[in-house]
Amino acid sequence: MLIVGAGIIGLAHAAEAVRRGLTVTVIDRDSRAVGASVRNFGHCCVTAQSGELLDLAMVARERWLHYSDITGFFSTSAGALAVARSAEELAVLDELSGQRESGQVQLLAASEVNERLSADTESVVGGALLRDDLRVDPREAVGRLAAWLEAQPGVRFFWRTSYLGADGSSAATSRGAIRAQRTVVCVGHDLDYLFPDLAEEHEVRRCGLQMARVEAPRGIRIGPAVLTGTSMLRYPAFTETDASAALRSRITADDPELIDIDANVMFTQRPDGSLLVGDSHRYDATMDPFQRESTSALLLDRVAQVLGVESLRVVERWQGVYAWSPQHPYLVAEPMPGICVVSVTSGVGMTISFGLARAVFDGLG
């Protein structure tokens, strides 16, 4: 098996191949993962998925905890805290709680939410703890997983190696031909560089987002990932509720700037205590690298409001880019015999990674 791409989707497929006793070669054009897999929140947003995505996420959850245990990278199953600051947000959470098994979406009073945030924010009216969510440190987990895989029998990695196409049972690379019975191509938003017709057919574009790492105010420690009302406009378990329409109307009326930047105001805490905060979304076939300071300022201000502080001290800023399609949250296709292309075309790559890899291998037979 040849895996093209050593981001989390490629590594999940490599791990699945190892579980099934296959020999594996992994190639990546960089010397380590530097793309979407390390530029995210490290949040496995399990509970807010629905249908097939929820099934894939639950498999991925188990695998994340398994590989954290055997490789030693940080993980926590502290869940996610959905903060409600309006009656409309609380209504979405209440409806979702009623749809799920007992304890999966645990409704919280305002005082309980503030306690978990180490804050005393008057605007909080309640919230919910999303039990099955977990998080990792994206800057550590992907590298640790790659190193563990590289040490397994029958696995080899070729870094700084580009995939140039396939001819029968051989793949052409910048280091020469590599023979493989099957090739799985996991190059994310760069799908159009290798298979432009496939990318056009599935309307795959790039989603660019703005994020930052900030110092935790007052040295606070927060176990779960933290979501807000804008998060409830993005994930299917929330958007499929009857209450979601009123929530969108409320946020559009009260905070149209967040709608304009397609915001998901949320944050997670790294093991060093710093917070990963964000994010905004814009879409294009080619993504300009320029970040708007007004967007960053807006996101930082709204995160500060949730935490009940006046401002946040930024340590780092960056642009994230991932694949996006209006057709489906992920793409699995076979453009030619022996070649399987896998791309997560939404923001749930970390969430469904290992579950999707298992499903792909089940389909390959």
C-alpha cells in the first residue's frame, strides 16, 4: 500500500493498513506535516455530528484514545462545553439534548458554565457539556503518530518526496518509481494539483481561516473544548434542530459581523496552557495568503467576551487552509484502477479521520 500525504488523513490510512497487516509506504512532499493537520484546534468534535458522520467520529474517537495511549501524545476526553448566551442558543442545546441518549448532551446552568470557564460572565444563560468530544494537541499528535508508524515493521516513510502520478502498479515520484498494489492519495485541498477534473466535478475549493494562539488570562485551565452560538450554526447536529433557524436569525440581527466572516468562535487549551482561538472562513479555488486584521480583532474580542476579560495577548497568528465542497463533507473516489483518492472536504478531518480510513479500507476489500 502506498499512502500519499502524511497529514492526519494519510496517517489514519497508514495506521489502518498496519492494523490489517499490510506493508506500507508513506510519502509526503514536506519534511513533516505543516498543513491543516497542525493548524487546527485539535478538537475531535464528535457529539455535534449526526448520521454517518457521527458513526465515523465515534470510531475515530476510540482510535484517537488508542494511539494516544500507545504513542504518548496528549489527549483528553473532557468533552466540549457549548456556551449559551441567548435563549435561542439554549433552545438548540435543549432540543439536541432531548434527541440524544441520556448524558451525551448534559444541560448546564449559567453558574456551572462559568465555573468551567473560571469566569463570571453575566451574559451566559446556560450551556451544555458534550460528553463524547475529545481533544489533542495538533502540533504534537500528528508528529508522534508519524514517528510511531515509521518505527513499525513493514512501514517506510519518504519525506520531501512528491507524487507525480501512476502507471499501472508503479507510482512516479520525485525519488523514482515506487511499486504498490494500491495507492491512497490524501492530499487535502491540493487535490486539484493531481486530479483537476475530479476536483472540478466535486466542486472542491479551498477554505481559508484565521486563527491565533493567546496566553490564557489569569492562568485559567479549561478541560473541554469551548463552543459558542456560531459553532451551533456550523455542525449538523445543531443545524438539524428546529430551533436553529431562530438562532441564525438572532445572531444575524445581533452580530452581523460574525456572519460576514462566517465565524466559528471557539477555543481549546494546549497542554502548555495557551489557548488556540478562532476562526473565520472564506472560500476560493486559490486562497490569498493575506489576513485581515479586522477579522482577527473581531474574533479575539468575541473570545474575550466569553471569558469575561477585556483583551487577550496574542502569541502567534496563522492562516489555516483545508479542502471544502458544497456537495459532501468528504470525498472518496477511484479515478483509475488501483488509485483511491480520499479528501475531507469540510472542517472535520481530525474528527472523522480514523473512522473514514476504516470505511475506505472496508470498501477496498
